[in-house]
Amino acid sequence: MILDSKCPSGPLADKWDNHRRDLKLVNPANKRKYTIIVVGTGLAGGSVAATLAELGYNVEAFCYQDSPRRGHSIAAQGGINAAKNYQNDGDSIFRLFHDTIKGGDFRAREANVYRLAQISNNIIDQCVAQGVPFARDYAGYLENRSFGGAQVSRTFFARGQTGQQLLLGAYQAFSRQVQAGKIRVHPRTEMLDLVVVDGEAKGITVRDMVSGEIRCHAADAVVLASGGYVNVYNLSTNAMGSSVTAAWRAHKKGAFFANPCYTQIHPTCIPVSGDHQSKLTLMSESLRNDGRIWVPKNKGDRRPAHQIPEDERDYYLERKYPSFGNLAPRDIASRAAKQACDAGLGVGSGRGVYLDFADAIERLGEDAIRARYGNLFDMYQRITGEDAYRQPMRIYPALHYAMGGLWVDYNLQSNLPGLFVLGEANFSDHGANRLGASALMQGLADGYFIAPYTIADYLARTEPGKISSKGDEFRDSAAQVEGLTNKLLAVNGRKTVNQFHRELGHIMWEDVGMARSEDSLKAAVEKISALREEFWNNVRVPGSGADLNQELEKAGRMADYLEFGELLARDALNRDESCGGHFRVEHQTEDGEAVRDDDSFSYVAAWEYGGDGQTPQLHKEPLTFENIELAVRSYK
Amino acid sequence: MNLTLHVWRQQGPDDKGRLERYQAKDVSPDMSFLEMLDEVNEELVQEGREPIVFDHDCREGICGTCSQVINGQPHGPQAETTVCQLHMRQFKDGDEIYIEPWRARAFPVIKDLIVDRTAMDRIVEAGGYVSVSTGGVPDANAILIPKADADAAMDAAECIGCGACVAACPNGSAMLFVSAKVGQLAKLPQGRPEAARRVCSMTETMLDEGFGNCSNHYECEAACPKGISVKFIAMLNREYLKAMPKLKGKKEA
């Protein structure tokens, strides 16, 4: 099947305006007759729930956390992009669009990305109106900083906690609607199934994580804003509870999963310290504005950093990419770090490179660096016990973000009508690699300014309140979820969920990580399938389903990773080219740069679930570029 | 290193609960405190026993989920550090460690180390926002904010809503939490129009939810992982006094 993205025709700059003009509206008196389920309360979920409720719809909001203020958007440090051109440095909507398409290695939809760039400016206005305390200069105007993959300063920030401040802005707007009675919150509740009635998404089945009760909720439309899936790699910068479960269960009910192989590995994370490691911590990309990345030139040079003279250091990003230097995009910087370490030049455990602030401290003074990055330096010290003002940080790439996700059209609607997918959970805007400070922008664009319009268009064509959670589809769904819970508890094997997660993570990192090959991917598919079989025969989940049971929660997510990991590897195997975060060793230039194959792979790979143990079916959405020239991405 | 843990186990809100003893063996100084507990739990699961449940999520000190009282101190011994960021190099071989949940009237225990903090959400729902809907707002630079005010607002806005301030307070007061939101929005021009209504409504909801009042112990500031200053409580009180004549004590204005 060739998928239709439903992108409007006409000139790029007018597409969204024209489309909005054509979208149907729901009249104010009718809005209160509709109920919309929103799963997830991060930036995308929080902002869409608040906005839909402000418009008058009834919203049922679900999150697995104890409060809707804790979605993992909160951990984003660096900032949010917008094409305001406040710095008069040549920025524009077109330039932000261009940088994002290019940064994504020409694997995103033009129309979506242009809309994102247009809306970026409204987001900053909205957040300021909410009281988000962005950094200001002495005249009281907003400040900007530069970020990877861009040569202009367009990133707005609130110290090193931009994600937190934007999320609290959305959470506050959300809370106002809870008070107004328009949002009902269901914290500590995990979505475990999507309910489809006559081919349309009409509800979800959830588990109350405190009482263990399995419940069904019906609605006129379902919004998934459940985040990304990179915890399939076990170690990542995601929160412990971030998972693929909501998206995967929707996929198993018919929603296509697009480009799962596009995963982002962030170059500046704190290296692994041992087998006990439970997660990895990101050091904001903004550090690359002032820090210089280097490794010793000589293999096995174990001297402390300050004893290695200048001419025996290799500032490899500055050397290889003189025009972007340390601000090269994430995929490029990550691969370069891996190459240096593979060549035996790594520092610390051998899996690390230096991020050095000595020059910046000499140029600007320690106080200026403290003012910019103090909280990050403190965090680094707490975790490693080292003082980055005195010695360089050690950093290494880690899994960070999922560009892939559930397939959506221009309306952010899945192939299943009534199912809308927002934020990191969808695949839409970042192509094969996301630029820094663009995730916050996308989550809020989807939630505040896109989905509220496009959902109305869907609702206007449906009769409100038609579906009841007492129907057959709901009963079957609840029985299925109950069955899965009981099955997990009944295995009573000898290995813990964490042991399985570590093993899966190892397979994913080694075979489906930063350098993928046909052989490694084929091996991964075999290994994952074998591990999945072992899981269902040998996992141990103590306790009962009728109680707060964290091992059971983890086991359910693990079962999904063991299926999803295989799809990710299959997608990587299918995409026989290198692009952005997806690097196939068969396709590289002599100096190790990615080589795309636009003739064969300029498409979105959307996978349809094939059934238990069956091969998934591939559908393609061709990508066409009318406003931007396909080029070899160069940051030299 | 090897450690002896005394961990609060409580099956549910109606259970009385008790401290139970566990051994943590071969603990690496590079482990985080929660990774140490993960290892203890792995052993419990292997033995077929129920692991210790505790709240945690981002494990990088920002989501505000983790919540343990360690040797009597919310978030443990290291200043301005959440439990998830506390590392085992802060402890030494042979240490005995007492681990308990947040204890406050407004935070009932759900199980083991997990408490119900939804009362804090209800305080925010009562007015911890600017009542602006999506769309129709002016250009971001149309609202000028002096740097000092923006910085002070950010100092308050750093609150992660963990509730350590409540757990540390002998009165179980949420004044630091409330003052952080009231203070942030009071410092910004966007927040001024509703300042009076906000401070009254949030403070009264705090009392209705069973939190105590402030009697200047400053334990909250000492426990706060983000170092929020008690000067915001002073600001909260000033805002409250300014609001009283306008509202005559009513929540609705």
C-alpha cells in the first residue's frame, strides 16, 4: 500500500493556512458533548489536553507517573528553537525549516517541517504569556544561544532546565482545566491496550498501578503522547518508566509503526561506570558551545589530561568539520567519538572522550562558565566525583531519542482513524536525525497548535458519545490484558526482568547500535527472537496482579521490547543505506561519512503488524522534495 | 563495601508497617543510591520475595519522583541532591542506613516507600498558573522583564515538586512549595493580575489538604534538592497580607 500523507497542495508557505481554512470546526455548544482520551502528560500530552479542554472538550488524561507534572520532557536541558530572528543573525522560518530537513538527512516531510518552523514562534509567545522564566538580558529582552546543526542563535532557554520550565507551563495550563472540571486526571495508570471499534480508535484499556484493577475507557478520539522507545536499548537517557508499551499495543491493534530504526545517540553523556548502571545521564549539548572535544593523539596515552601537551591532542571535530566544529550534529559527533574509541584513543575506561572547558574558563573566567552551566557541572560531580572546572569532563554517546514512532499523516492522525499521535511517539518531523532543541518545539507545536485543529476536523465527522465502554470490543480487550498479566505471573522462572533487559540492551547496542551491518542485523533478529522465547519460559515476576507491583509493570514493558526490538532490527535491515542516526557500515565514504541512497530509500517505512510471530508488512510513503535540493549533508 | 539497611515495609495504607533489615553486599562507590537498592531488589526477586517498592523515574534529579528519608534526612545526607543523584561514595563500609518514606499527614503511604502526593497537584490546581488560554498572546519580546526579576522567578521556578520540604518540616507544611510557585509568578508581570487570588486560594487549599503552617524552622530549605530559599516564604506572607484587604479572605475574587 502506498500511504497518503494528506499533505495539502499549494506553495509551501501557504499550506498550513490553507489547510486550516479547509478543516471542519465543531461549534462551541457541541464541543462539550465530545470526550477525548489523552495518554501521556509530557509536553505534547499536557499541552494538547490543556488546549482541548480550554476549547470546551472533555478530556480524560492518563499518566503512569504519580503526577502529570513529571513526564520525561522535564529532563530536557538545553533549550527550544524558534525562528524569531531576535538576534538579527539571518534566521528565518525558511532557514529553520532548511536546517531541520538537512539535519534529518532528508528523510522528513517538507510540509510538516515547514509548519513546525512557522509555529515555533507562537510557542515562545505562548510560553512567555504563561510565565515561563526564559533567560533575559539586562534590557529585559529574551536571550538566545546557539546549538548543534545551526549557524544562528535561535535557541531559547531557562538555565539548564528548559524542558522543566516548559513542561511546568503546560502542567499549569492543564491544572487550570482540572480545576475547571474539563480534565479528569488518572495518575499511576498505565495504558495497556487500544480499543478499536469498526476500524476506528475509540478507547483504551488501562491498569490502575495501585490497585491492579484493569479498566476500560471509551471516548470519541484517542491521543497518544506516550514518548519514545529507546529504553529498548536498556541503557539510555530516558526515564526508567519511559517505554514503547502504549505505542506498541496500538501497533498491535493496527496502527502502523514508522521508521523504528531512526534512533538518536546523543554524543555528550556521562560514560557507563559498571554493570550496576540503570540509566545514563545526558550533559546538555549546549556545553559544546564552550567545551572542546578531544582525545589523545597517541594510543594508550594514560597520562592525566592536563599532562598531555596541546600538540599531542586531537580536537577531532574541529579538525574534521572546521565550519561547525564542536557543534556538528549529534549523529556525526556520536559516530566520531565511537571511531576515536574504536581506534584505541578513548579515555577513562576506554569508552570516553574529553569535553574540555579549560580554554573557555581562561577566556571568560570560571564565574561565567558557572553561570552558564553550573547545574550541569554540579550534576557531573555528583555522579562521577570529578570537578569539571579542574579537569575535562569524560563523555560518551548514549541512546537518547526516537525519531521513529507511530505513523501519522499531516493531521497527526494514524492510519487508524480517531487515533492521533503527538510528540516523540510519532515519527513525523525529524527525519533520520533530530537537531538539538527541536524536540520541545515539536511536542508543543503538536499539542498547542496542530492537533486541536485537526482533531476537531475528525470529531466534526463523528457523532459524539456513540461508543460505550460496555461494548464487546472493550470486554475482549480487558480479557486480553488480564490474560497477559496472568501469563507473566505464571511463568515463575529463574531470571529477573532486569536480567532480560540487560541482555536485550546488549544485543541492541552491539548489533543495532551506532554501526549496523547486514550480518549484525540478521544476527540481532535471531538473538532477540531466542531471548523472547526464553523470557516467556524463564522470567520471574513475584507478587500478584491485584496490588502495586513494579516487577509486573516492568515485565509487561519488557515483553513489548522483545517484540519491538525485532521490528527495529528488521527496519534497519530493510533500509540498506546510511542516513542520519541510521548508519550501515556497508554505505560510507572513505572518511566514514554516511552515504544515502535517495533513489531507493527516499521513503517512510511504515510497518503493519503481521500477527504473533509473523513477519510485519512494509508500506511505503514516498518523500518528495519540492523546495529543497537533496544534497550530501556537509558540515565541513 | 557492605552495608546494613533498615527499610520501611508497609503493605498498604491500613498496614501498620515496620522496619526490616537487609544486607547490601559488594556495593560500588560509583553506584547511585537507587542502583544499590536495585541490586538488593534483584536478590529479593531471585529468592522469590517481594522487592521493596519505591518511587523513581528520571534518575537525573529533575522529575521530582524519588522520595526517601535516609537516616532521618529527606533525600539523604548530601546537600541539594535528590535520592537518585546521591551516590554510594557518600557512605562507607559497615554503615547502617535507615530508609523511610516521606512522613506527613497530607502524604498517606501507599506501599513501602511510596506515598500519595496528589495533594500538591490540588494546590497547583487551586491557582498556581496564569489564566491564559492557548493563542492570542502578544509577541514574547513585547513583555519586558528586568533580568533580576526573571532570575528571581527562575530561582523559585526550579522547584521539582518532590515534597521533601513537607517531609522535613515538623509541621508537615507545604509553605516552601506553595511559595515557590506564588513567588515565581509574583515576580513576573504576567502573574500580577491574579496575584491576590492566587496566593489566597493556594494557601487555603494547602491548609484544607492537611498541611501545617510555617513556624520558621528552615528545615525545608535545608532539605530542598534545588536549594529554594525560605525568602520565598517571606514573599508568600507579604503577598498574602497585601491580598487580604482586597479579598476579605475569600478564595474567589
